[in-house]
Amino acid sequence: MAMRDDTQVPAAPPATPPMPGPAQGPQLGPQLGPPPPWLQRWEIVAVLAVSLGASGLYALLSFIGSLTAKQSLSKQTATLNGSLAPGRPLLDLFSQLLNITLSLAPVFLVFYLLARAGERPSSIGVDAREPGRDLARGTVLAAVIGGTGLGLYLIAYKTGVELNVVAEGLPDIWWRFPVLLLSAAQNAISEEVIMIGYLLSRLDRLGVRPGRAIVLSAVIRGSYHLYQGAGAFLGNAVMGLIFGYLYRRWGRVMPLIIAHFLIDAVTFVGYALLAGHVSWLPKP
């Protein structure tokens, strides 16, 4: 008689459902290394060509024009913040705000190029990680450089190598001082992000010696102030040397932005309040 086989074959376990997870987006390709040196050089040239490098060329041309004019340099004026629509306050306000906003476009370009290279603004020290220390450093730096710079300007003006710099010529209206502060912020952000954080970091990649990189940055900084005269070139170049050295030590752009903002803010607002009321300040 046939025997009954009671051996049970274990059933296959049910398929485990996939664990829920984040939605899968488009997959990125392999990470690329840094571009070749020649392409990095062209990137630097392109950034400067649409920002402060172009300003340097215009300033040089303006300085040549001032030197060849019939009047002496001290008889000529250079206005830093002038009206863009005289006699039309509302249009002037919007023109000022648009000019300030568009002047920051190269900064956004720099941040984009940093992101493409896998870097964040914090890689050049543009962040809020050390607000107290950044503010303290920036304030002390502004006091030292700002006071020294004012003295050097007055000496240069009296010796005839500097134009009469009119720090502001805006209409006496409610938005005058806010626009001056925004202008100071735009100058500080643009110059320090581009000329210090971006340029020095890119020159590092190209293997340029730190000292030479700082000197190059400082010379370019001085060049786009030439429209104010030779004294402005020299003073801002020295400022660039100091800022470049401190950036190498601190690794942060934020204290330099704060210092630059305070220097310009005091200059613009102080001029608006004091011009024509104190004897030591040239009249507009």
C-alpha cells in the first residue's frame, strides 16, 4: 500500500514591499573636476569685464580727461551719489533703487559660479556664523581706515592731486538718507565679494602667490577710484592691501563688508550733514 507523504514544502515568503522613501528626482551626472587653468582665467576676465574691471577702465579714461582739462584737479568735482532724474523725485527714487539693484548683479554671478564649483558663499566667509566677531572686527577696521582715509583725502585735495569729491548730491527729500545707506551697502558687498572673496580664491586655484594676488586685487581696487584723482587710487590700493591681508588671516569677507559699509555710510551721510557747514570740508 502506498505510503502517504506528509512532508510539507515551506511556501516562499511574501515579497517585502519597498520601503517608502523620498521621491527620486533626476539623477545628476558625474561630478566634474575644476576647469582647466585657461578656462579659469577667462572666467576671472569675464567677471571683471562686467563689473569692477570695466569700472576701472572708465575711471582711467575719466582721470585722463581730468588731467587734460583746462582746470586744475582741485577745481573739478567728482560726484559719487548724484540725482538720476533732477526735478522728478519719484522717478529719481526708482532710478536710484534700480541702479543699486542692477549693480549687485555681478555678485549674484559670483555666487552662481561658486555654486557650480560646489562651493557656497560661506566658502569665502559670507555667512552669519560669527556675527559678534565680524561686527567687532569691522567696526574697528572702519574706524582706523576711515579716519586715516579722510585725512589722506584732505591732504591730497590741498596739494592739488585730488578732485573735489562730492559724496552726495541727492535732493533734500525723505528718501535721501535711506538711498545713501543702500548705496553704501551695495558698494561694500560688490567690492569685497568680487575683489577679495572671489578674486583671491580663484587666483589661489591658479597657483598665484598670495602676495602677488593681494597686490593685483589692490591695484584693480585703486583703478576704479581713479576718477576721483591719484590720491583716491593710492588710498584705495592701500586699503585693498590691508583687506587682502586680513582676509588671508581671517578667511572671512563679512568683517570687510561691514567695515566698508560703515566707511561709506559715514562718508555719505556725514557729507550730507556737514558740507557747507564746516570749513575743513571742501564745498560742493
